[in-house]
Amino acid sequence: MSFDVTNIRKQFPILQTKIGKYPLIYFDNGATSQKPQIVIDYINTYYETENANIHRGVHHLSQVSTENYEEARKTIQAYINAKKDYEVIFTQGTTDGINLVASSFGKLLKAGDEILISQMEHHSNIVPWQMLAEERELVLKYIPMNAAGELVMSELDTLLTEKTKLVSVTHISNALGTINPIAEIIEAAHKVGAKVLIDGAQSLQHMQIDVQDLDCDFLVFSGHKVFGPTGVGVLYGKEELLNEMPPYRGGGDMIKTVTLEKTTYNGLPHKFEAGTPNIIGGIAFGKAIEWLAGQDLEAIKQHEDELLAYATEKLDEIEGMQFYGTAKEKGSTISFLIEGTHPYDVGTLLNQQGVAVRTGHHCTQPIMDFYNIPGTIRASFSFYNTKEEIDQFIIALKKAVTMLS
Amino acid sequence: MSIIDKENELVESFAIYDDWMEKYEYIIELGKDLPIIDSTNKTDENIIKGCQSTVWLHAEKKDDKVVFTADADAIIAKGIIAILVDVLSNETPDTIIDAKLDFIKEIGLQEHLSPTRSNGLVAMVKQMKMYALALKMK
């Protein structure tokens, strides 16, 4: 299989959009990915011909929907190589997955237990743990990072103790692009008996993850960042761990029997899926993963690496350029500031020229505090982006800087 | 000049430029005329909440009129607050409170600002009207 970016781009109708007189250059893939035609079409088809509630009806459409929903679960199971399909729990997204673990796994923890996260986490992988720590009198610790935006791995052994029950770290930093050495972290954590949650929100769209090979205990990710719809995500958890954990939310679908005195809970995965789920979200997410699995993932990785290297080189030629996040291992995300300009001004003027980037703190205020800056400009690439778009971006950026200085 | 006259003048000035990049250049220019807030008034209480860049706004009553001074750490935000100060400063509290500010829509400012900035613009207008209301009571 060879990689043909022109062919890939044809499958993403939104890339033909114009912003005023400028063609859209979408470099905000860290926030959300665009959707291929096949996923968009399927959402229509579903509502036109298959819509029904699942796990309930005896009627034809309910059965079709249930089969498709469970098929999507199996597609995702296969993609991340989970042992069992019921280890794949549908959630509302990464944030929801982390909150589920904090709430349910959290109930197994007692005062004095420790949770270890890192200094470069997204707020969604900080706040649920702070809330839990407060509620259950736990100790929350942080793996520090260095100026390049890499975790200081030499600290790990002292931070991990026999009291550490959970380590929750991001695979790829949304603000800096750093790819963390998660295999190493998982191995070290397991040595002290701690479980490990990997925040895959920024990684699944760039690389395949094998949960058995990696041996992580939990993996969370979002549908909308991996070419699927918003409002759906996945929590992968090891079977025995999920069985040990109490349910998260109560309601329909998660029960076996209900009397007015007592309820017995359903088995996995339904125990964690109370109420009517985002049915089309789950099915369309499965379609997106199926589509992604059909691409040449090696070639995708190579193309994204080339985009990162090319953009970094071109940006570096601009006077006053300051990069944030210069780790050796990086995903296709670049955070930067230009001396003498405010990121919001630059972002606004890029927007006027059709370039979509993110500006601000990227929901990672501790990282901004670390560098003592209010925010950055972030360009994050996907494999449908091109070097020609980077050239246009650089022209637009230079024009913005000229206007602002 | 009445608020409406000032608004009309701005609408006409913006109409000269077809391209939004040129309109932004004009916004940046207008920022240079902003009556700058006294450094002693650059306090946390005077920061407008809802702006993603830092915007300071101060108001005081001179005779029966409200006089605004401001500053911002981002150049475009500075231009936008300058436009609002130009329109609303040296007016009575009641005139400020009642101002409809239709020119914002006519220029197309709101839709051309990114959502965070658009929220910032709304926050700026709200804060200026709050000041007018507070000074009216004095």
C-alpha cells in the first residue's frame, strides 16, 4: 500500500471549505479531527434505515442496531488488541472515561493511598484525581517535566511507593506533542503493584496501541479525535479490574434484576453503560476505526513525521520564534510563541487567512505555569495535511507578524 | 457628537476596506489612539473577565459624563476596546446604559472575531455598562 495524500484528502469533504477567500488550512487536529465521507454517510444511513434503541426490542431494527453497536465494540477491540470485547466500555469521551475510573476504581482506595500523575496532564487528567484525593484523603503526586517538555524519568523510582495505587499519564501531550515512554512507566508501576491508566486522547489517531503488549490496565480515548463523531469514547480496562470495580452510574441496561429492595448488576460491559448510550456515536466510531485500520499506518506515521520536521524547520526561520516542547520523541504537534506578539492576535490574523490553529493554555495551565507564559499557538497536524499547506501557513504567519510589529 | 454619530462614522470608516485583513490593520491603528489607563489603575479588579487576553478598563465621572481609560496586552484586543471607548466615553451614564451599539453588527466585528474574542467583546460592553450604572448611582 502506498500513501497518496491527494486521495486521502478527497475523502474529507470539509477540507474543500473556504474561509472567506482563503482555502481552509486545518491545523487544529489536536482539538478534533475531521471526518471521512464514509463516516458521514453512515450517520445518515443509520438514521434513514436502522435507527432503534438497542439491547431491548425484539423487533428487527432493534436487533440490527444492537448487532451494529456490538460489532463496533469488536472492531475497536481488534484495533487495540483487547483480549475480550467486553473490556471495551463505551463512554462519552476521554474525560468521561477518566471520571469513570476515578469514581469506580476510586471507591477501592483508602486514606493515605497515592495516585501518581504528571506535570503535563490535560486538566481532565488532573481535576478528577484532585477531587478524588480530597474526597478520600489520598495523596496526589506528580512526575515533573524538564524544559524540553519531557518527563523526568529518573524521579519515577522515588515517586512510586508501595502506597501508589494508580499511575495516570498521557501518552502524547496535547499542548507540547511529547510522546511519553509509557511502556517504561507501566513496567515500573507494576513493580510496586500500581495500576496504570493511559490517556490516549492524542495518540490513537497517530499510532496503533496494543493494550496486551503494552500491558496497561486502563486506556481511555475519544471518538471525535480519531475521525469519529463527538460524544463517544472508549474506556478499555482489564477484565478482572473492571469486575472488581463498582458500577459508575445507575440506570437501565446496567442491571440484572431490580426489586424495590435490591438491585443486582449486569455483567461487563453493560455494568458501566447505564441508560441508552450514544448508539450512532458508537457505531460510527467503529466505522471510523475500521476505515483507519484500512490505511497504511506506517506510511501515515512517516507522513506526519515529515510534516512535523518540515513545519519545525520553516517556523524556526521566523525571527523571535520560541518553541515549547522540544522532546526527542514528538507527535505532530508544535506549540510556539513569537517574541513581541500575543498568541491571540496571531491566532486571530491566521483565522482571517483561513488557517485554523489553537491558541491559549490548551487546558494545561500547569504547563503554562511551568514555562511562565499565558498560552501558546498550537499547530497540530493530521495525515491529510500537506507541506503545501504548511507553506501557506508560514506565509500567513509572516503576514500576521508584520502587521503586529 | 452623539453615540449614533460616532457609530456611523466608524461604520463608514470600516466600509472603505473590502478585505478583513485590512480592517484588522485599521483596528490595530485605532488601538494606538486609546486613552491609556493610569498604571495605578491597572489592578486585578479592573481586568475584564471573559477576555482571553488581559484587558484593563477604568471608568470615572467627570462632570456628568463617564470617562473610560483602558489597556490590553494583545494588540487586537486593544483596538477593539479603543473602538468601544471612542464610542462610549464622555457620555452620560444613561446614554451608555441605553446604547444599542448596532455598529458592531454592521461592521461585522462580532462574527469576524474568534469565539473567545467575541465573548471578550460582549464582556467589554457589559463591563462598560456596569460601570455606567455604578457611576449613575454615585
